Amino acid sequence: MPDEGKSSNATTRIEETGTSDDDNITGAAENDILSGGAGSDTIKGGQGNDDIEGNFGADVLEGNAGDDIIAGGSENDTIKGGLGNDQLQGDAGDEELEGNSGNDVIRGSTGNDVLERNDDNDWL
């Protein structure tokens, strides 16, 4: 039977990389490193200061509490910051990047990106 992706919901610090299928990965309370694979992944950070990378596929990437670094991949991604001071980075696809609470740095890239800020001191 082919690999159908995986789901992860960690309770301790994790370093998690997705598969070639569509994965659901959720971070923990610690500072996590979460990376998607070739599928269209959903990755949500935990309470810590997380590093989240979409890689390939049309991904949904979300920070949570903490100061997160979130980078899209080569497809059309949705990237949302969390409650901290986050850094959001688009890539080659047409990204939707949305800051949330905190003083966020939001950067588009080569695609037709939509950058949305909040009421705090965000930098676009």
C-alpha cells in the first residue's frame, strides 16, 4: 500500500519532516523545526519559537504563540503568523501571507503574492 502521508501531534520538542504525500504536522510547546515534504501539507506551529518550512506542494503554514520563522515553498502557499513577532517569507508560488498579533516581518517573493498586515508594527 502506498504511503498516504502522516499526522503528527507532538508533546515534546520535535524536528519533523513530511513525506511525499499530504501531511498534517502540529508542533509542541517547545521550539520546533517543522518541514513539509513534496505533498500539499498543513503545518501548525506550537507554543514555542518554531521554524516552519513548506517545501513543495500547495501548503497551509501557521504559526501559533512564540516568535516563528515561516517560509513557503515552490507552490501557492497560505502562510499565517501567530501571536508572536513572526517572520513570514514567500517563495516562487503565489502566496497569501498574513501577519497576526505582534510585530511581524512579511516578505513576498517572485510570485503574485498578497501581503496582509495587522494593527501592530508590521514590516512589509
